[in-house]
Amino acid sequence: MKLLAITSCPNGIAHTYMAAENLQKAAAKLGIEMKVETQGSIGVENEFSERDIEEADGIIIAADKAVVKDRFAGKRMLVAGVQDGIRRPEALIQEFQEGKVTVYKPEERSIDEIKREKKKKENPIYRHLMNGVSYMIPFIVIGGLLIAIALTLGGETTPGGIVIPEDSFWKKIELLGGASFTFMVPILAGFIAVSIADRPGLAPGVIGGYIAANGSFYDSEAGAGFIGGIIAGFLAGYVALMIKRVKVPKALLPIMPIIIIPIFASLIVGLIFVYVIGAPIAALFIGLTEWLAGMQGSSSILLALILGAMISFDMGGPVNKVAFLFGSAMIAEGNYEIMGPIAVAICVPPIGMGLATMLKKRKYQPAEQEAGKAAMTMGVFGITEGAIPFAAQDPLRVIPSIMAGSMTGAVIAMIGNVGDRVAHGGPIVALLGAVNNVLMFFIAIICGVIVTALLVNLLKRDVQADDEADVKIGENVNEDQYDQNKVQKLTNIMNEEMMILQLDGDARDDVIDELIEKLDQSGALESKSKFREAIIARENESTTGIGENIAIPHGKSSAVRKPAVAFGIKQQGVNWGSMDGTDAKLIFMIAVPEQHAGDAHLKILQMLSRKLMDESFREQLLAAKTKQEAYDLLNTVQ
């Protein structure tokens, strides 16, 4: 079976690639061929070819933003959220294996099929909103950074604050940043409408968003802000969708999406906003902004506590996005001291968890320790999602700890009057000059990180205690040998003494015994007989002869002290029951400790199978005359 998958999240950063990685791992584990196309912030990567789609048995779309599906007409398709791709990838794939997924027919779906699809989709309102947010964020970032750079490099201190002279080059940069901000609300509204009604909703949404942002249309000194933009986007999308569903003569069908729907939807949305809802929303938004601007003392601290908790609660999820969107809107209104605490709260969870893994390694598996390093890097760049792997594995201890840290950092930032002119967080925004009161900004981050790290390590228990008893079985074994993340190349776990260039055995079991003997001589095994049982049991499940004159017998057993691979050549070939009928000439035996079998087992198999599909490599390996020659070839397997 061959499946294709598309992953995409609103921001196109961490979730997109985490879902892709987990889907690929799950597919490999289940023996499914899979190609994943990511639609992230830098565009489409690993894009499907027409041949990929033609050969595919099904499509998985794990996304929280609109994905064009027309190219998959006639294929079985499963639509889910990006979180499903991260947390339950095997379950998605198994739906195809169990025949539960229906064929996607964009023009022939019945009403019942449409209703069933709608029920399966999670939270459509949130999905439409996040589609708009994902397109809006670059405009906020560009505007904020340009203005921050202009103020930093070209601003002059005056009694009224930092001012850029009108005749300065930096004034032009500031104006460019301001121009970017003017697109924020129209883009938000436009792409909310696109998510609902596809392309016919774009123009009505952008026009509605522009009206929402400009109070002059409804005699208001200020516009309706991002709240008005959201309402305009949903209104435009659903109006366009209603018009789209009206039955019209065939002669009008070609001009419906480019003339009729955009014109009528724009008129309806514009008139409703101008005469009915524009002024009330603007008044509400003005009142909210004034209330926030006037918050002091305990009220502002309460606000910081709420924002810090929301940002860290679901690390990039809907609660996080509500707080983030709120802070972004305040930037557009000139209130930077709301985004300041948010910018601190954003980076505390990943950096805090990274520090925690460094302080108490015994509380984390080797894979978690590596994830901690990656999380710290992500935190520096303001990617809260770096803490998700830890929260998914131990939510009851991790989530309260990161919330406490983010709330601590947010309160300190609020008290210290930290402001952020860019809709983003983490130390990177300070390095780019977008933060004022930089010292307090970093103090807030450090305090929040320390609270998270200390609290989570206080709550978590040691995870390696159970492993120590197994380590004692071999004098030369240390914890590093159990770290599957260190297996970057095949030769990390094998040497020339673990090779046999001329196997003696003429039968499968005889060859197995020869290779087990090599593994035992290398010190990798505690018990030859027990490991042999694991190898034979695996062969009895199904042959490990993968074809092309290759066999990869493998076993996971408590009798294995450390990951290792033995290699042998049988020029005449051995009958291994391969599906293509070829005898095995290149035989690799993989031994993995039972308690660390998961990732290490798959990683070694993936390295080998990928390289061994190269016919020229197989021929060179068969022709090797010395162990050194064979070792040099195997040194390229990674």
C-alpha cells in the first residue's frame, strides 16, 4: 500500500513538520509506503507529482488550514486536524488498512456524504479563523520589524518619546512598516472567507476587512479593528458560499466565481457593515483598547497572568492563538505593552523544558534529552510548539509546569513595562531591536524558564532506574550505547570483526548461527541461545528476505547488551524464502536491546533498506575482496 499525506498548520512552522515526521514514522512502522508533502511557512515542500497521485492508494490531509483537494478526485481521502497527525498517526493509517475511508468525489458527493465529512472535521470555525491568521502574520511581522528597525536606527529621543525626523531615510522605512500594517485586517478577513467559500470569497473578504479597518465608512473615528475583520471575513465567506450554491443557468456558470459572486457578496457585506454592524463593533473595540491602555497595578498583573496561562496551555493551539491574536491587534493600535508579556510567555515552555532535560538527565529518556536541545533552539526563535513532545508524553506534570513559568515571566514583563513591536516572541525579537526594556525582557524570560525547569523536575520521576539493572549485565556497557540517537551511521554499531566475507553455511539456520557467533564475540550478546530464539521467532512471522538477494534477519531481546549489526556474504546464495524468489547473498543481522528496540530498530532498518536499493552498491559489496573494502562501503550507510 502507498499513501500520500499533506500536513499544514496555521503558522506553517512546527506543527506542520512534527505531523509529517510522525506520519512517516508510523507508516514505516506499519510497513506502509508514504510520501509527505508539507505546506509550511516557506511554501510547499516535497510536492506530489502526477505519478505520485496516480499510484497512491489514498490521501491523508492532516491540516488546520484550507488545502486544495481537486487534484485528488477519485482517490480515497481522510481529512483530519494537524494534531491528529502528531498524536495519532497510526490510527489514521489504519483506517485505510481497514477499508473505512471513502473516495473523494468533489462534484458527485451526496448531501449525506457532505454531512459526514463536516462531522469528521474538527472545529470548522477555528480552522477558518486560523487560515486567516496564517496569512495575516507575515504582514504583522514585516510591519513590526521595519518600524522597530527604523525607530532603533533613525529615532531621536524627544520629550514626547522616540521620533523619526520627517526628512530621514528611516522615515521611509517606518512608512513601509505602516503600509504593511494596513493590510493586516483585510488579509485576515480575505483568507477567512477563502477558507469558507474558496477563491470567490477572497475579494468580498478583503473589501469587508478594509471597511472594518476604516471607520470613515461608518462615521467612526477609529475602525472596528481585528474583531471587525474577523466578523467581516466570516460574513463574506458565508454570503459568498450561499450565492455559490444558488442554481443558475449553465450560461452563467463560467462567470459566477469571477464576476457574480464577488460583486454581490462584496455589496452585501459592505452595506451590512456600513449601515448595521460597523459602528457598534468600532465602539466596542475602542472601549476595549481604552480599558487595556488604562490598566495599571493589580489589573495589569491579572491580565499578564491570563495571557501567560493561555499562551502556554496548548502551545500553539486555539487557546494560544486567541491570546496571540489579541496581542497582535494591540500592536496595530499602538499598545506594545500587551505583546511584551506574550513575547516572554511564548518562549518559556520550550526553553524551560530544554533546561530541565539538562539539569536532571535521569528524569528523561535519551530521545527526550535530544528533543530538549531542539526545544531550546525553537524557544530562542519564539516557537512554543517545541514543548509539545514533552507535554504529549506527560501532560499532568509538564503542562502545569510550563504554565507556571509562562505566567511568572509574563507578570515580570508587565511589571517591567516590557513592550514588543512585533507579533512574535523569544529572544530573537530583542536581538532584532523590537523590544524595549530589554534587560527586564531577559530577566522575565530567565525567571520563567527557571520556574518551569525546577517545577517539572520536582514533579517528574526518574525514568532510567529500571534500565540500570540491565546495564549491569555487561562490564563494558555504558548508557551512551543505549542512545539510539547516536546511531547516525551503520558503522557506529559494527566493525570489521563483525563481518564474514565467505559464509560457510548452506542453509538459512546455519548462516544465522554464524552471524550470531560474530555478535557474541563482539560482546553484544548476553545469551546466544536466547537471542537465537528471538531471531527464529521473527523469521517464523514472515521472512526477512526482502528480495534483490538481500536478507535482514533482526531481533530484539533482553539478551542483547547493545545495538549491533553483523554482516555476511554468501556468493552462491542461501534460500531465505524471499518474495521475489532470489537467494540471499548479502545478509545483515541486527541485534537491538529489547528496552530500546523501537526507534533504534527502525532507524537501522531504514538506513539499510534505503541504501541497499542501490544496485551498484549491492554489486560493489558482493565484489568486496577484503573486510576493509566492505567496511568502507558500509561506512556510507547513514
